[in-house]
Amino acid sequence: MQKKRLGTRRVLGWLLRYGKPYRGLLIVFIVISIVEIFIGLLAPWAMKILVDNVLGSEPVPVWLVSTINAFSLESKFSLLVAVCLAGLLIGLASEIVSLLHTQLQVGIGQRMVLDMQRDLFEHLQKLSLRYHQQSGTGDAIYRIDADAYCVNNIILSGIFPLMSSLLTLALMFVILFQIEWSLALLSLIVMPPLFLTINRYSERLSERTEKVKEMESGIFNLVHEVFSSIKLVKAFSREHYERERFLEQGTKTMKARLRVTFQESLFSFIVSALTYTGTAIVLAVGGWHVLRGTLTIGDLLVVIAYLGSVYGPLASISHTVGNLQGSLTSARRVYETLNLQPETGDAANAVEVGKLRGHLKFENVNFAYTEERPVLRNINFEVEPGEMVAVVGLTGAGKSTLVSLIPRFYDSTSGRVTIDGVDVRNIKLKSLRESISVVTQEPILFSSSVGENIRYGKLNAAQAEIIKAAEAAQAHDFILEMPEGYDTLLGDSGSQLSGGERQRVSIARALLKDAPILILDEPTSSLDSRSESRIFTALRHLMKDRTTIVIAHRLSTIRDADKIIVIDGGQIVGEGKHAELMRENELYRELYERLLQGFGLDAPTNGKILTTVETN
């Protein structure tokens, strides 16, 4: 079923809301635009007086007689000087007003763009992991970096110039009607076919531009995917392959863009042909009036100047109609994004929580990414405050998905997860996540300094707190050896650090947060045995009076756990302490033996088939 496209009127109404905070500036902008129009209307009259009354022998217009008498401009030379001076002043005034007009237009436009980018950035952060996994990071970047400019392109580069042209047309028509009514009517002859053409081509261009936007967003996704995995690309020597992928996607997008550009050019040609035709007709009829003596050459010059001031902006808009349609497409994309509801938003009765004890409970929890793809089935277990629980299972068993339900990266399909007896869905998200520290399987670091990366766990932390957390995570010594110590910039994703060092900085960040619940997703998988031992010594102190869930792939983690939960195929198939599970649970015994022999948990070794499910 094809998605229904958002109406243009509704999009424009929504976009105009971004102008409300700048109503004062917009009023000034409109006033300056009107002044600019009136100065433009004055500009050709200096030329008319020069041609008709200075160089020619036409009588001076009645409205000019009093001015000439007031300044004693009886001679033609003095009138020539006055007319040239007036033309100069009008030109300078036009440039000054144009300068103010441009500065205001750019200033208001950039402010509105920033507001839209802020809204997009904020809303995209609220959307679920599922959305970002399906749409891709490149798409989010494209919407913020490119689509957000639609508000400037449509309002300040589209609507206002069009309104200015229409106002100029109305004023011009009134003046032309005073000069020669037939020319005034002829100047409007191109309007019906012009707007008919705009209406017809706009709809067609809008649909094609929307497809191009989607393809361009796909290129952003591809580029982000490749360069965020550049180490893998180089390791497998796949530069040529990725280049071909990029060229294939880029060529398809280029051809689509060229087809749209051809339609834009054809549309522009039609509009230009109409305006040239209108100008030619008015010029021919005006010339005929001059030959008959019913119109002066100066009057005809005024008419031609006015036609240029009206037809020019209209023709200019026609040249950029593709961009305007692209901007409308961008506006629809932004509107649709901002109207997506976060899957894990706050419930109406959601509450703030203070210091949690960390009593965690899963009650009949089921979860599926789609109806055809169940991941967790009938999960029931309880963790007392201060307990350390190890979750073990083969790769793909559902371990990461299970712990993701605690901070509500996803919501359970049925059943509930409670903390201190409160359903996590009834706790405000910010309050809930402030009570949970997470160390991910792959360390996630920003390109800022080491200290700033650790401070991310507690934004108002003092330097002494940062150092204490780094010491507990066995990171302090290697940080001091870096060129700028805690102020050393880490580069993209912490590229200046080894895997183990990145993991220790990540653990220091979680330690600094000092939350009552810890989720450690294989936190020592990148560390050597010595570092792992030191870190778990520090973690034991941290775990006191805190609930800790560890996705375990190491023997040391499993042995230290107060409780071990064994997952297979999205179901709990064993629960208890190490010794108990070794006696009673065949799968756990096999997993433990694999770890003891140095194998991973990717697949069974004894030929037994164990059920697993894929997870995101």
C-alpha cells in the first residue's frame, strides 16, 4: 500500500510555525521588502524623465512641475544633473535596502534552520533503537544536514519572493493602467498559462524529487557504513568492492537527478518562453502606441522596466522550482520524522524515582522484533538488591536483548519488568536510565578528550571524581602516559587507544555514574587476564549494595556470580549457582567446559543441536 503524501498546504502551515519566534524580525523584513519594491518602482522614472523631458521635447509631467520650480531647474542642463543625481540616490538607496534585506533574510533563515535541526536532533535521539537500526545513521545525518534547510528554501526563498512578485505585479498594474490601460491588461496575459504550467509541473517534479531524496539518503548511509567500518574494509582489501558499490548507487542517483533536472529545465524553458512572449507582445503594442504618438518613449521604458521586475522573479522561481519541490519533499520527510512516536516514551502516569534499591524482577516477559520473529519467551527471574547475576548462553540466545529491556531500549511484547516493584514502563525514561549504568560489549567513545569521555557518566563531576573512577577501572596509569593526560583528544571512536584501553575508559564512565543498577555486557571481553582481574577487584567494591547483570563469556565472571541464568533459544533453561548448574544443567556444563578449554560460545562442539535465535 502506497504511503499517502502530505498535502502542500498542510506542510506550509507547519513550516510557518518556525517563523513565530521571529515575528518581529519578519515584520521588519516585510517592511524592508515593501520599501525595496517601491524603490524598484521609482527606478525607471529617472530614465523616463531623462529620455522624454531632458533629451526629448515632451512637456514635463504635472506632478514634477512643482519640484522643478522649487529647485529652480529651468534649464535642461540643471534638470539633467538633477535627474542623474536622483537616479544615483535611488540606486544607492536600492543597494542599501537590498543589503539589509539580504542580511535579514539570511539571519532569519539560518535561525529557523537551526531550530528545525535542533528539533530533529532532539526527536531522533528519542526514537527507538529499532528505528535507527532500520533507517541507518546516514539517513539521520541527511535529514539534519540537508532536509532541515527546507524551512529557509520554502519560506524565505520561495514564499516571500513569490509574494513580492505578486505585490509588484499589482502595483505595476495600477501604474500601467494610468499610463495605458491596454498595456496593463496585456501584461497579465501570461499569468493564466504561467500558473497552469507551474501547477502541472510542480506535482510531477515533486514525486520524482522525492525518489531522488531517498536515493541520496541511501548514499549517505553507504558512506557512513563504509567509513565507520574502514578498518574491516582495509583488512579484507575491499576498497575496490566498496568503490564499485558507491559508484553503482551514485550512478543510479545521478541518472535520477539528471532526469529531474531535464524536467526542471523543460519547465524553465516553458516559463521563460511565456515571459518572453508577454514582453514581446507588450513591447510591440507599446511601440505601436509610440508610433501613433499616444505613448512616449519614456513611458515605454517604464513599462519594460516594470515587466522585467515582475517577470524576472517569476522566471527565477521557475528556474529553481525543482529546488522548491525538493524542499517540499524534505519538509515532508522532516514532518513525518517529527511525528514519529517513540516506542518507549513516557506513560501518562509515569513517575520520577529517587534512589532505587535495585530489586529487579522479570514476570512472564516475551519479546519479538516482529510477530514472525520471537526472541524471548516466558522469561521469569528475580534479582535481589546487591546481587550479581551472570547471564550465559550461546551467541544469538537473546542475552543482549534481555538486558536491553531493563533500561527500555525496547519494551517487552508482553509481561513486565519491574524495579523495586514498579513497572519500568511507569517510570520516566530519564529517571529510569539515570539509575542504570551500562558498559556495552563494544566500547563506545567520543572524539573528545579522555576526561570528557569519562565525565559523560556524570556531567558535573569534579576532576578528582574522574581520576578516582579511572583508578578503579585501572585506566589512570595509561591516561597519565598520554601526551596531554586527561585532556588528550581520542580521535574518532577513541582510535588512539587499544581495545583494552577503550574498554577501561568505558568502565570508568560507568563507575563515575554510580547508579544502583549495573549492566555489564561482556565488559572484559577486550582485556587481558591481568587487567580483567584488576578491574573485577574494583568492580566488587562497586557492586556492593548494587544490582549487577553481567553478560558473561569468561570463567571469572561466572564463578563470582551470586546467581547464573542460562538462556537458550530465548528461554531460561537453567538458573542457580555454579556448582548447582554443573550438576543439573547439561547445557551449562557444556558451556563451562567450552570456556575452560578456551573456546568461544558461537557454536556447540559435541555435535548437539542447540536452538538459537537471531537478534539485532
